[in-house]
Amino acid sequence: MVLATPSPVTHRTAEENLGLGYLAAFLREAGHTVVVVDGWLEGLDVPQLAQRILDARPGMVGFACYRSNMERAMETMRLLGEAGADVFTVAGGYGPTFHTNDFLEAGFNAVVRGEGEVPLLRLAEHLRDGTPPLDQIPGLSHWSAEGVVRHSPAPAPKLALDELPHPSRDTLHLTLARRSMVHVQTARGCQASCTFCSIVAFERVGGGATWRQRSIPDVVDELEALWRRGATHFKVIDDSLLEPPRDLAWSTELADEIARRGIRPRLRGSIRADRVTDEVVAELARAGFFSFSCGIENFAQSALRRMAKRADVQQNRRALDIFRAHGIYVQAGHILFDDRTTLEELEENYRGMREYSWTISKGIFTEMYAAAGTNFTRRLGKNGTLQVTQDMLGNTRYELLDERVRPLYQGLKQWHRAHSLIYDKAIDPLSAPKALDAHELAVMHRLAQELRRVDLDFFRSLLDLAAGQCSTAALDGAVQELVRAELARTADWYERLHDQVISAYDDLGLMYDADANPFVC
């Protein structure tokens, strides 16, 4: 069988698909022959991906899919059909789980809802031996012989992570050649319940705990094996690294075990602000963590309450202060706009962004996406504020309620759209991230901070306009005029900085082959 993923439409450069590695290892352990084709890492277009699949002569193709690569997966299937391939196709991942019928109607024979190890193994057994029946495969939706969609009522089971084989690393050489970080996973899921997030909704598909972890010896076994193969920089792709019961003692044990093995990995992870203490960060830094993403999201307490964030503004600020004291790079997740954003909240966010302008952020404009399966989308639907149109990634559009906020939303979005390429290119080595040493990180961080400074100056100008205009119509016209004037005034500056970013890429041996940002449309 072939496990494949087409490259997504994304503004990020390629990273390995660890899910394919886990599935390949699990199936191989059961005796199946598996070929992994990562179209993103290999830089394959759709015809090339289809040809690679045809060359393997598989009986089944499993696609790791999301909305952003769904169209390319469909086109790949079309080419397989035109070539006369008699192959069973199945899609799995967040996209197929939440948009099951969309994927089936697109031509897939089946969809896995939830985690894929057990459903895919049972499906492989069915295709080989005829048993178990498709209706009895947990977590599977499929077309019946009568042309009817059937959904297995049993959820896909979630296995104990230490019982899973370490993921296959068929594409490790590609990851190292691109200077991308090697992915590892120490836990799956999250215990928070943020209104905009699909993670817990995905975990609930399989029932049971929404977060579960691997043991420290098992994690460090994998790190050590990869270290021996030349990997030095690792992205820990856990949705949340430090969920209870993980704490200071766990962080100390991890650092001690890594030191005992005599390896010195450079690690990047994601952590909730309410789990950050000075002692914890010190131990994680000793383990090798030099960078974290942290979902700060907003500097207004009223907005954090709407998002159901566990951390409050004070905890967010304290976490950022602790990170900076330990020299940790932080990509601060931010959501500036939702349907109920106010001018007062924008002012609070400006002040917080200015105070913590050293954090890594991909442009000034951000908005909450109404993705399938989230509490936010359900609330909008109940309130009748959802529009029927969807963007290419399946996010449903909605209107901002405050009429005086809308011109600022449009102005910041126009500003971001005009500069999205340089934002994405400047930030990618820090946010994707790449295997950079301390000096190389500092070079890219300086460029990102230059962009941040100009962004914040423009944000301040918009807020000053809002404070001085007495009517919404007047504000709208003033914002549009300001955007035009500032885009013209700063055009040469942005061009010079773009040249500096390109020069830095050349010096550091990096490549940027991402698509135009699909989120700012």
C-alpha cells in the first residue's frame, strides 16, 4: 500500500508528515508492505505524485488530507483513474474527520474518522482477506456496494502511545537536506477547551481522554536514535507539551534523561501560558528547548473569556517575561479579531503587542477562523451570524458586530495582504522552524522585528483615526486613504527589507517554496 500526502496550499515551507510515519511503522509491524510518498517534502506536483503511486502498483492508497490539500488529492485520484489503476482510496486526518461526506463525494472510497492506526490496519486486512466487513471497521465511513454512505458506529480506538512503534523515517534525509526540524511527538491531544480550536473535538471522536502521553524513556530512546542518524534539531509537535500531570518534576526528569544519554538536542515545542513557571522553563531549557509557540491570543481579558482560554492576561504577561529572561524565542499566537471585537480591545492589544514586540508574529492582522467542529462555529450558527459562504480551507465567514471596528479590520487586512509574502518569508525559519544556530536565529529574528515595528506604527495610526472620527462612514473613508498613503510611503522600505531577507536565505542555505498565503483573501 501507499501512504501519501499531496503538498498543501500553504504559506509555510515543507515539513515532514509524522502521521504517515506512525501509520507506516504500525502497518509494517503487522507485516504489510508500505511505500511512503510525501509530496510536500519531495516537491512533487500532482502528476508526479500520481506517477509515483502508479509505479508502486498498490492495492490501497491512504491520503493524509486536510482542506488545504483536498483538491490536489482529488486530482491525484482522477489521474490514477485515467491510468486505469484499480486501487482503493482512503482519506484520514482532521479534514476528513470533520468533512467526511465532502471527501466521500469527492471520490474517496472511504474516510477514517479520528486516529488512523487501527482503522487502516483493519482496512488493509479487509482488502487482503475480505474480513472484517467494512461496516465493522471502527472509525470508518465508506461507500457501500449499493452506492450508499455508511458510517461505522464504533469510534476509532486510541492506543497507548508507548505501545506504538516509533514512526518510520523514510523521509528523514529530505528533512535534513532542507534544514527543517525533525518531528517528534511526546503526547497527543490537549486538555484545554478553547472555543476556536478543533483539537479537543478531534480527540472526542475516539472517546476517552483528550490528552495522553508517552513515557520519558520512550521519548528519549527515539531522540537518541535520531541523533545517531544526524538529527540535531527537533520540533515537538504536541498540541500542548505540559498538560497535567506533567509539571516541574517531569521537566527535570526529561532534562536528566537527555543529559544521561549524552545527547544535546535543540528542541522547539508548544506550551500553554498557564503552565509556565520560572523553574519549569529553566529545566526545559536544560533539556534543550530554545523556542516555544505559546497561544497568548489576546491582551484583552474580555476577549480571552470569549475564547475560553485557561490563561488570563496576567499569566500571559508573566509567561512572556519568563521566556525572555531565559533567552527563549517565542512565537506568540495571536487572534486580534472575532465577531465581537471592540475598539477598547484593539487598544489593549496594541499596548500589549508594543510591550512584547520581541515575540515572533506573522504580521499584525489575525482573525478567528470559524472551523468545523469548534465551539466558536457552533455559537455563530446558533446566533444566526454565520454567512453561507466558505473560504477554500472550509472556514465559514462571519460579520463583525461593531460597525466602527469593521473599517479597522479591513484596513489591517489590506495592509497584511500587501505584505504577506515578506511576512511569511521572514518568519518561516523561525516559525516552521529551521535547524538554525544561535547566530542564524538572531539574523532572522532581527528582520522579523523590523517588520513588527512598522506594523505597530501603522496599527497606532489606525487607532488614532478611530478616536478622531465621529461617524462610521467618515472613519471608513479615512482608513482607506491612510492605507493607500502608507502603502505608497513605505513601498521602498519593504522592498529593501525583502532584499535583505532574500540575502539572508542565500547566506543560510535556506529555500522558500511555499504558496501565497491562502488565509488572507
